[in-house]
Amino acid sequence: MPVRVVDHGNLIVDSRIDTAQDIASRLLAATRTVGAQGHNPVVIGGDHSIAYPVISAQRERWKQLVVVHLDAHADARPIPHGQQTADCGNFVTWCLADEPDLPWLTLGVRGYDPEFSMPSPLTAKHVSFIKASDLGSKQCFDEIEQHCQGRPVHLSIDIDVLDPVFAPEVAYPAIGGADPDIIKEIINRIRSSGTIVGVDFTEVCGPMTRRNLAAMHAIDMLTHILTPKRTIS
């Protein structure tokens, strides 16, 4: 049976007057509204900073929430003094600063990422990492099952978790990434061990006037999440 999808519209941004904090506040309110209507959010577009307000609203709704974060990068940089909201490189730090007990699993990190290689005390305590080279292994699937274990799961997906061969239109491509079939199997394992209650897809770049592989794979992943099992309405 197909999943019922409700289009809640677009978040309109005027770069001349809107600040990052304005956008985050609006997205937080929009995600709360979606949840209040009994729907589970699928937020598409923008850079990974948008995950911070989305996950904040999700945590309010689902007290047992866990996050599975698919990304080539840890996105756990320190918060600069005076920064008003998350950026794409530190949204994980912001989420955990607000919710220190939020279980977090990051899949697909690779290359030299100082936030992964030398994590801060905050992320070292709360984030589990699985490198791209270990995706699809028994250890990977066992850790996913242990992390989700029947709880509500928010999926936060940066399309650069895929290798640039499959998704070249990203902001920060990194070689040695996953292939789409591995990501689909990871989604299957998440779905079988927990309940997906929301998704954000980010960092698809490049023109929309010609074939865009990253966008095509993001759509394919979303379709896979929505079918065949009812996970998001």
C-alpha cells in the first residue's frame, strides 16, 4: 500500500534580509507544525545546518529519539563564540549541546576529518562513528541494530555519503564513499530495528537544468525509505 504524502510547502528564504537564525526559527516552527498534525517530516534541500532545527523539533516530539546521520563528514566542529545558530559544519555539536543525552550514530565518515579523528569531549562521549570503509560489514549492521533497538529514528542524510562517482554534485565531495545499494541496505536495517519518524536530505548542489546524479540518488533513497513499509506518513 502506498504511503500517504502531504506537501506542507516550501520555506521561502530571502537572502537579502533573512539571517541564518531567522531561517532556523522558521524551520523549527514548521517542523513542530508538521508533527502537531500527526505527520512525520521529510525536509529536502539546503545545507546540513537545516538538520539542527528539524532534529530539535523531533526531539521535543519523540523523547526516545535516536539519530542516524549519513555523511562523509562528522559535522561536529566547535561552536564559535557568538554564533547564533548551527552551520553545516557544526550542526551535530549544536544538537548535542541542547540535548546531551541524544544517541547519535554517524555513518560514512572518511578521509581526514579532525572532528572524527580528534573528536571534542562532547562528541567523543555521545557520537558513535562508522567509517565509510566499514559500511555493510557485520559490525556496521550490529551497531545499527543496537543503536535503534525499537526506538523512533530520525535519518539525517548528506548526499555526499555516496562516492562522487554516484553523486558529484555536492558541496564537499570525498572519495571512498558508499555506493547506493549499501545505503539502501543500511536503510533496510534501520527500518527493521527501529521506526523511521523523519528524514532530512541535504547538500544536493549543481544545476537543475540538466541531469543531476546527486538529486536522482536522493530521490531514489527517499522512495526506498517510503516503500514498501509504512515508515513516514
